[in-house]
Amino acid sequence: MKTEITDLKKGKTVGIYSGSFNPIHIGHIEIANYIIDKQLVDEVWFVVSPCNPLKNSYLLIDEYLRLDMLMLAIKNNNNFKASDIEFTMPIPSYTIDTLHMLSNQYIDYQFILIIGSDNALVFDQWKNYQQLLKEYPVLVYPRLGFQNNNVSELYPDMTLLDSPFFDVSSTQIREFIAQKKDVSQWLHPSVNQFILENSIYM
């Protein structure tokens, strides 16, 4: 199990946090803050995926709405950026293709993939996962119910983070909104207001 990232390229190090963000919530933000605070990367780029090949696409709202919510959630943090790079890529989008495109656009940057332990445990279902592991460092944050010990056994080259757990998911938030329950504790105030004003997930 790796505990630190070494031998990075010269230039900026960027954590790529890709996901549906349907919607983005405080768990996403706090994970990114943890990675910045631990100085594992210089910036975190949130990449909105129009269609995750391992998820049911019919549950997704329009990607531009998800991007709008993401931008609202991170607008006051200079260490965070929102990316719509996958909006112009073939659907479904694959992480290794996204990382290659970013590496070609920003040749002096070192890109580091950020994933949850739930995704790490099915990493062998990702496109060209062995090549991805060889070319890019991978940070894994813990998710409840998905043991990091199992991740380290499967993929010893991944770096496991001792970040806090967040007992909330976008799926739960959508369900609570549909049930007209208050979800403000899990959302950035601007995101919560955006959802209410646009009657999203209702």
C-alpha cells in the first residue's frame, strides 16, 4: 500500500475527480478539501461525466444542469476547477481517454485520479484499467461499506487515503428531494437554492 506520491513530473499536480455529480454534495467537496489540505495535489478538477458506463444513464439529469450546480458549489475556492471536457467526447466517456486528452492539452501537468473505494473495487471493469494504473497515480478515498483493505490487496499501487467518511450519497439526496425532505445540510446553499428554484429531482 502506498502512503505518498513520489516521482511526479515537473509542473502543477492536478487531481481529477470525475463523476456524475447528480447532484454534487458536501461529501464531494470535503474529500477534495482533504486532498488539498494534505498537499497531495495543487488543484482538484471536477470532471462532469455526461454518461458513466457503469451507471444507469436514465437517472441522470442534463449534464449542463449538473455542471451549473458544480460551479455554484466550488465558485469561492481557487483550488477547485470545473471541467466539461467530456461533453465533447464520445458517449459513454472513459476515464483513460479523458486523462489522455488532458495530458495532451496540459503537457507540463501531472494528473492524478481520485476515486472512491466503491469504484476501486470494480476497477477491473474500467476500460484499459491496467494501462491507467501504469500511467497515472490513483488516490482512493473510503466509502462506507467498501473496505479499503480489499482495495490494497487488489491494487497495491493505489494510494489509500485516511479521509473522513460521509454518510450521504447523491442517490439518497435525490430520493429525499423527491420525498420533499430537507437536504440543505448536505448541499452548498447555492446548490440547494438552484435545485428548489428549478424544481430538479422533484
